Amino acid sequence: MTLESLLLCRDSEVVDILKPTLERLSIHVEICQGSRAAIDILTSSKFDAVIVDCDDLPGGIGVLESVRKGKSNQNSIAFAILNGASTTTQQAFDLGAKFVLQKPISPKNAMRCFEAALGFMERERRRYFRHPVEMPVTIVFEHGQEIKATTTNVSEGGMALGIAGKLPDSKIAKVVFTLPGMTFPMEPKAESAWADGTGRVGVRFLDMSKGSKEQLEKWLSQQLVTA
């Protein structure tokens, strides 16, 4: 699994340290040297990590702040690079940074920082990752009515389904399914998230047993490795 990062920085010494460090951790790096361009990229692309030189690049602080306000990357792991003279560490955290790197940055400190962040990045990738898969699902409604459906994709938070006909008027109570390669069925409480009127329905998981949650996370992690 290759994670994706955006590095907003025009300091060549910093780039020369961070780029190989990130690549050693299987994190692909896209380098941008302008704040306006970075905002455009963040609007259209999803990254697991956004790394911003806040103090030595004009507009850097604004980019860091915009990460949390945008839709595509509001949950991405944000890193602030500071020069020790302008933005404080607390200010960077208040603007949405989860990790802070102080200049001058050494390879050792960079590796330590990104290794500490790796688990957060992988967890976020798994959270938004939607794995395309077809498997049978039973949708159970409040009053006991059941209909059969087929998934088109599954994520940690829900699934997209295809059904024949229309959904009943009653609310969804739960969905019942068994993940490919797994033995035990899962029965998370669920609700309808969207329906497009053409037989495609989105279901959001509301509550799931600890064992089922662990099973789903493990299964999605396995799919991510080969994605």
C-alpha cells in the first residue's frame, strides 16, 4: 500500500530531507511550491498527508488552515513545518496540524516524526477506502421485512448496494452479510444514507460488535495491500 502526500515547500534543503524519508516509508510525495497551486490541488485530489512549510513560504499558513475547511482533505494528517521565529507550535495545532517539524530538520527527526504518524495515516486511508466487491446482503427493516441486495463497494463506514425494485417505506434496521473469505456473518445496525432512484442505495453502519468491527478492519486492510 502506497500512501499519498503533498509537500508544500520551496526550501530545497527541507525537500531533500523529507522526500527520501517519506519514500522509505512507502509514502509517495507530490511537491508543490506555490500556495495557490496547492489549494487547487487539495480541492481536486485526496492525500493521506499534507505537509506545509508555514513560515518560509508565502501563504503557507492559509493553506494549512484551508485543509480542514475543504471536503477532500479535511481528515488528512496535516504536518506544519516551522522556522521557530514566526508561527508557534500551539498556533500550528490550532490551525489543524497534527504534527510539527521545526527547522533545521534532520533526517533522524523527520523519520521519527513520520514513523509516529504512519499509523494515523493508514487508519485514515482505511476509513475512507471503498473496496469494490460484489457479495449478497440481506437488508432488514424495522418491522421485520427483508429484501436481498448486492454490494458494489464496502468501506469501514458503510456500503453501496444494488437492489431490484424500490425500498420499503420503513426504516432500515440492519444489514446481514458475510465478507468474502470470512466465515462468520456480520449484522451491523444501519441506516439509509442515500438512494438515487435507480436501484442504487447507500447504507451507513451505525453500530457494530467489537468482533465484527475488527473483522471488517482486518479485511479492508488486506484489500488495501493489493489495491
